[in-house]
Amino acid sequence: MAGYIFNLDRIESLEYCIENGIYSTLLSIPKSNWHDTIKATFADYFSMKEGDNVYFFIQRNIYGIGVLKNLNFDCKFKNYPDALYPINHSEESIKDYKILPLFKDKLKDPNGKKEIVNCTQRCLCTFVPYPNFFKSGVDMDDVLSSNPHSFRMLRAFQQLSFVKIDDQENKALKDIILKRNEEYINSNNFDKVYEFNDNLHKEINNNVDISYKLDASDILKQCQDKRKKHKNKISSEMAIEGAIISDLCNNPNSIFGKWDYISHQVVASPFKPIIWMDKMDVFGYKYIPGFDTISKYLTIEIKKELADKDTINQVMKYVDWISQEYAYGDYNMIEAFVVAYDFPDDVVTYAKDICKRNYIKVRKPYENGLWTKIKLIKYSYNESNNTLNLSEIPLI
């Protein structure tokens, strides 16, 4: 299963989240439209599913362990029905609809240079201890040194509200926390483990309805291109990214297929300063049914406008990275997609020519393989239901 590490700045916040089994990111109130970093946060929520693990990072220490739990119909919700619209809602206007208070406090700027005084909670997730949230956290250095080869995203955890980690990284983090707290597993010693109260969970389970469903439709509607001749275009690549993640996590008949793990903005370059790191728009993998063996990896590159040759080169760079870092040379394990508003004929021809890789399929007896598993996907915004229509452009 995947894991989420939530970043907090106060012990009081840690205690509130764990004791109530709920986490909501504090967002600065927008002046106009959501910034891409906020849309990226929403996209992370879209990928949450029951069974994913939950951890908290505060003052160099990581605390765990919890697991996301469905209440009513999901483990993630809007705080109130219009929460994803970038409007400064007053407490009075939403008092009869909100799950959590319209939080207003001082929020530290990620760069530590100033404080943002008006904050708001727009979406949330629900979880329970699994088996416990231990009061003894594990220092970040101890975590990273416990299993150095397993940690990728945790090393890039900087200036983020939270980060998603894959199954391997999640298991390594869970292992070190459990080993450090072995004698208190399933303990009722509240000097060593946090107490959990399910009262808020009961309220959510009884009161939320489908209007609290958290998906990408509201974000897409806000990002529709306003020009008359471009009503079927989206003005933000991050909005498209979020919509694709939502589709992959909720639609078993997605044009991209069915995948067991989906994330976005996944590191795809050797470790270096975060600002210079390449990141895949969407990354995922699937298991052989009935086993915990990964059979295929996914990468998706997204362009809101026309795709060009650089777009094709970029996705192939990610294909090579996955081959080296995850599939260990087996290109047959990789499926790649490019999503764009359209694909000029010369770009389609270019993709047909260069999107190939020769690899060793079997060493003894020797067998060579040719990788060509790339698809070009054209998107179009469907104004009637606030979704994306996706269609494949044949490589002929």
C-alpha cells in the first residue's frame, strides 16, 4: 500500500489530527484563482484511497502509523460543497455545511520568510490508528539511514504540505517506526500511544452526501479556456494532471488502463537541489493479480497546448529513467502516454520514429526485444459534465 506523510508545525496540530482521525491542509485564501501548488495539493487528495498509510512529520521527527478509512462513501471529502472554488467564504455562509471550522490562523510561508494570516481548510481525509500512533517519533536521519535504497520521495520532501510515497518506501518507513515502538504495539498505555476518538468520524459518516465528493470536476470548470474558439481547452496543465489522476483512481475503464498505484510529480532524476529535479507528471504501477509482484510501470507526460518534439523527447527520458531505476533494463514493463490538446502530423511522425527501444528480453537463450509501448492521447474539455474526453491518436 502507499503512504502519505503530512507536514505539521505544532504539536497541538499533531495531537488534534491523530485524536480525531482527520487531516486537512491549511491553504492561504486565494486573491483570484488557485495557484498551481494548490491544484497539486488537490491532485494528491484525488489519489487517496482506503488502506493507504498515514504519517506525520514535525520538528524532524516522523510519527505513525495510521491508515485511511472510508466513511460513508470515501476517505476524502470537500470541507463543504463549494470548497474547491477559490472564493473567500465567510464562516456565516458555510456554517450549516462545513465539516471543520473555517480555520483562520497564522500559517508559515514554506520559505520561512513571512506568515500568511488568513488560511482555509478546503478538503480533508479520514484515518484510524494502524495499529497505533506512537508518541515517540523517529528522527528523519534515522529513517533515511534505516533503509537507504528504499527512500526516493522522502529525500525530496521540501516546501510541501505532504508527500506521497510508494509501497517500497512506505514499507521501509513502517518498518523503522514499528521496530522503534515494538513493545507498545496495540498498547493502551496513553503515555506511549495517542488516544483516538471516533466522534467526528460518526458525524461525517452520518452527515456527508455526494455533494462533498472530492474530484477534479470543479477544478476543470474553473480552468476552462475563456476564449470563444477554445472552450474545449484547459488553461492549466496541473488541472489536467489532477483530472487524469482522478480518472485513473476512480474509473476502471480509463483509457490508460487499470493501475494499483498512482502518484504525480514523482522525482525522475539523480538527487540534486529540489528546484532542478525533473518530475514525472504522472507515475504508476500495477501488480500481477493476486500477487505483490509489480508487472508494469506507467508514465504520462501532459501538455495543455499542442504537443511538440520536445514533449516526445521528455516522455522518452522518463521511460529511460524508469527502465534504469525501477525496471532494471526491462522496457517491456513500461507503458507511456502523452496527453495534449492535439498532435501535429510532424510530431506524430517523430514519435513513431524515435519512441522505440531495443532491450535484452531473455539472456539465456538470448532473445532481443523492441519496446514501442507509447500512446498519444488527445484531450478535449466536456463542458456539459466537467470532464475530459480522451481519444487516442494512432501512430501509423
